[in-house]
Amino acid sequence: MPTHPSRRALLAGAGAALALGPRGARAQGSWPDRPVRLIVPFGPGGAVDTLSRIVANAFPAHAGGQNLVVENRGGAGGTIAGAFVAQARPDGATLMMADVGANAIGKLLQPGLIYDPPTAFTPIIHLVNLPIVIIVRADSPVRTLADLLERARARPDGLPYASPGVGHVTHLAPELLARLAGVKLSAVHYRSGADVIRSLLAGETEFTFPSVSTALPFIREGKVRPIALGTPRPVPALPEVPAVAAMFPGFEAMTWHGIVGPAGMDPALVQQIHRVFHAIITAPEVKSAVETRQAAEVVASTPQQFAALIAGDVAKWGPVIREGNIRAE
């Protein structure tokens, strides 16, 4: 005769299933079970928007057919988007394409910010680094970083350089360089990367420190000259250009982007989201697209490594911001 489980055993089993259900389901890969919003901290057309849309196009193939909906929420150096995501439910339905301002140093630049970037988010994966490069006009007498610093020493009032905004990495990197070299550099802020390049070509400023992807078309057209890279690692698109670190060991400045969610996310859910985005950014067609179109370095880090990067940037840029009395307000 078959043996039937007791009512008590059935109830106990059902209770265990209910208790383990949500976590067990996540471990089975149920995320995402609906479209996911990806909040982008800048407007359409820039480097972070381009990256976001490359990732979003590849998302359904790695996410059971679900869509990643890119939503641009620009303004206030990315912190409008940051505030929105910081207040979202930590359920994996709202994520953010992270940026140093919104997700690391925003409160250093804006003390009145309503959220604290290092604690307001759950780091999930560091996707890419976008290297930056010092460029001058093609007709400039400056051919090396040493030439540029010599020119700065002859300008005690400050050698003018172009920046796309207060607190952007392309603003902070020259300020770090000035501290290390003992020279004065004077930031001239513009509204966009396009205005930055225009100012350089028009002779309004002496140099700028943009992303390689922004600079490359003008380098290839012979309108500007690259003289030094912000990253100590070689950039395949600019194999002959030395690093700032060759003169100042340890110097490293770059734009980075990755995926974060609101603070308080379930670790099991974080791992599921990480697996999806890791598969996307390391897929050959995506990796090739970001390397070719953006001169990007694919990283695909662990959540812990991404958290360490964010903490490291707060520690690195904090003294530059404080000593330079840099404020975005």
C-alpha cells in the first residue's frame, strides 16, 4: 500500500517552499520578469547614452526576451538621475548607468545633495573605462606634456583649458595634474563636449582633456594633436601617445560607467543582474562595438571590485575638490 505524507508534513513542506520561494526563484534566473528601466544621467547623444543603447540593444538576447528601456534624465551633473534611482525600490526594476559624478563624488561637489552617492546605491558591475587624452590644436607649439607644463609655468595667471562642466572628470583631471606639477591651470567651462572642441579650435583655450572617443575624429582629421593619456594603460587607437603617468607615476584619470541599483538590493538578485550584464558586455559583438566606437576598455568587474573603484575615486578626487574649492552649485 502506498504511504501518504501526513498533513503536518505537507504543511511543513508548503511553508518551507513559501519561505524559500522568492530567493529560490531568483536563484533560478527569474530576473528579469518584466521590462527594466535603465536611467541614464545625461541627455541623448553623448558617450554614456551611446553605451547605454548598445547595451540595451543586446539585452533581450541575454534576458529572456525582456527589454531594457533607456530613460535619459540629464541635469545637475547627473545627480537628478542619481536622486531618482536612489529613491527607487531595490527590486531590480530600476537600474542606472553609473557615472562618477552621480554615483561617487556628487556630494563633494554639491554639499546640499539630498542623497549620499557612496551609500545610496548597490554596485553591480563596472562595464567599461573610457580613456581620456590631453589634446592641443594642430598648430600649437606644444608637442609633449613637458611642453604644456613649461607653457603653464610662463602663465602664472593660469593656462586656460576647456571643460564641459564643473566636476566632470575632464575638469578634475587637469586640476590633479596642476597639483602634481605645481602649475596653475584655469578652467573655462562650456555647456557640451562639442563646445569644448570648438573653443580649442577657435583658440579660446590652450588644451582640453576629453575622452578619446570625442577626440578621435579631430585627431584623424589633423585638427588637434594628442600629447598624453590619462590612463597608464596603452590605448590601441593611439598607440604612440604616452601616458601622463610616464611623468607622474600613479596618475590615472578616466571616465567609467557601470550598472548600479538602489541601496538595499538582495545579494542573490545582484548576482543575477550581474550575470546578465556580464554576458552582454563580454559578448563579442558588444565588446567590439564599444571598443571600436568608443575606444573603451571593457572591464566586466565583480560588484565588490566596482564598489572599490567608487570608493577609490571618492578618496582620489576628494582632496582635489576640497583644496580647489570646487563647487557645482
